[in-house]
Amino acid sequence: MRRTISSICLNLGLLAVSAVTIFPFMWMLSSSFKSADEIAAVDQHLLPHLWTLANYRSIQEHFDVLRLFANSLLLSVVITAIAVYTSLLGGYVFGKYRFRGRGALFSVILATMMIPWAVVLIPRYTMFTAAGLQDSYASIVIPAAISSFGIFLMRQSMDTVPDEILEAARIDGASELYIFHRIVAPLSVNAVSALAIFQFLWVWEDYLWPYLMLTTPSKQVLAVGLTTFSGQYSTDYGGLFAATTMSIIPVVIVYVIFQKRFVAGAASAAVKG
């Protein structure tokens, strides 16, 4: 009986947390189909009285939504692929190789995770501007190419890769690159999926750095484009809700595809031994 009561309380608690988390998204989705008058009305309802697609049609009036959507998608995919590869490579080196200074170097990498991003913002901006990389996608890709968190996550997941398999491959004459690409990478697919979701989400929702570095409107990302709905005296909430709803679609798709591997990968990286 106690187990049953505990299970019911736990499920009710999880249901309440889920409702609190999901409700803002449901409200945003519903409001994207409301008229401007209904959004500003005092008497609010979750579902619109009159469904309309006017907000979605008006998005193009504020910015080239397809172009900015494509820019965000391109940067997110490219940066995620590069960061996942370098993180897996770094995690493999720190997890399976023994060399002098390994612990100290790994500690330095972990220490960089504790530095607030705002502290390095101005020096990084000055450095990339002096290098002539402003208004280029290279200024967005290069800082995110190596992830300290990714290296840490991959390092933890290397415990799931048996050393015996690697030694057997070396005895058979396999090169280190062959071992990495054909043995380590396939065995780390769960952790890679978890990191890919995190990395894709971070790049997709990044606003400040692209806003500072990209000056050409056609090169901007979707997160920056969303600010065009807020004017000096008013905000187009209907268009903002519609554009924000469109912006979360790729994130939801990526999570749905990698959901099972994400849970398994996060668990394998969190538990050692």
C-alpha cells in the first residue's frame, strides 16, 4: 500500500511539473492562431475563438523567414557536426591514452567551463574583429568548434568502450584512426546523440554572438530575426508567437529522432564503473 501511494504521489508530482513546463508552449502555439485583438483582450482563453493564419502570413513582412531559417539550420548542423567530432576525439584521447600532464590538461579544460561566457565576450569580439572575420560565418563556427562540455561528456562515456577491443584491434594491425572511426565512434553513438542534441539546441537559440558578429541582414540567424517583432512603441505578439513556434520545430524534430539514444547517452556519461 505504501508503494502504491508513493507511486501515485510521484506520478501526480511529475504530471504537475510537466503541466507547468508544457503550458507556456501550448499557450504560445494557441496564441499564434489568434487575432491581435484576441491576444490583447482582457478575457483570455487557451483556445482561440476564431482561428486564423494571418500571423504566419505576416512573418515575411518583418524579415526573410526562410532565409534566416536556412542560415540557422546550416550553422546548427555544421557546428554540431564539428563540435561532436572534436569532442569525441578529445574524449577518446583523455579516456584511453596515458601521457604526462593528462590530468592537468583535462583539469584546465574543465576549468574553462566555469568561466562566465560574458567575461570572454569582449576579448573574443576584439580578436575576431581584428582578424577581419566579422560578418562571416567563420566567426560563428570557430568559437564553437571545440566544446569543453563535449570533451567532458565524451571522456565520461569512454568507460563504456572496453579496452580489450581496442588492444585486439591494435594487435591485428589497425591504425589509431581506424580504431577511432570504426570502433570507438560506433560504440559511443548514445553519448554522441546526447551531445548532438545539446549542441544543436545551444547553436540554434544563440542570439548575442551572431547579433554582434553578423552585420548583413541576409546572413543573420532566426533568433536575431525574432527581435524585429518588437518595435519602439509596440510589439506584434501574434507574429512573434507564430515565428517562435516555427523556430522550435527543428529542435523538437531532433529530440524526437534521438530521444531514446539521448536518455541512454546521458545515463552512460553520468554513471562510471
